[in-house]
Amino acid sequence: MATASIELLNIEVETTPFVPVGHQEYVNVTINDVPAVELPVNVTLHGCVNKTITVMANTTLPFKFDYECALVIEVSVYTLTSQSVSYWDALNIRLGNVVGYYNGRPLILNGTVIAYATFLSGSRVPASSVNPIAKC
């Protein structure tokens, strides 16, 4: 009869906080154990979908939703747990340098038109700046 000892150091679930509706996100489930062995991990999902699955640790799970929702992902193995939340949300394009409106249309001073995207919650989409869209 063989006996093995495994030390579980931590478990982590890594997600993207905001995902555009219709886009796929990859959730990383990582376990740090000594010695490194493949262990089954329980994954409980609430929100966009409600279910519990068992996967092997150190894996990536794909999720994609075509509607606005929040997905709470909780992973656990023995006494270790980790949780994260991803929100699928629609995007809105906004102009950043509007000085007023005339007949419902934005008034922009001469210069570069600045636009940015937000989720329905009002949070800006994290993005690096790019070349200006247009010059007036």
C-alpha cells in the first residue's frame, strides 16, 4: 500500500472583470501544490448559468454569453477556495470632448474628436489609446 502527501498552498481563479456581450472569456483555474500533481477541483457557477462541475486544476475554461449577465465563479479543493466575478455587458460609444448639444447633436470644438467605450454600468472599457479617429 502506497501513501502520498500533498501540500496545498493556494488556489486561484483568474477572470476578466468586464466582457462585451457575445465575446468569449477564458477563466484560468490554477492550483499551487507540492509536489505538483493533477487534482480535481470543484467549480461552482452562479448567475449567467447555475451549475457545479469538476475539472482538473491548472486548466482554462471558456465562457461566452449573448446577453448581459454576471457570472460568479468559485473554485474549491479541500479547504481552499477562490472566487471571481465576470460581467458580460453591452458597449456604448461616447464622445469625450462634447461642449454642448444643438438639436440633439453634439457640439465639438475644432480639433481631434475623442471617443471612448463604456459598458452599460458606465465603467470605461480598459483600452490603450490609438490614433485619433478624425480631425475637424
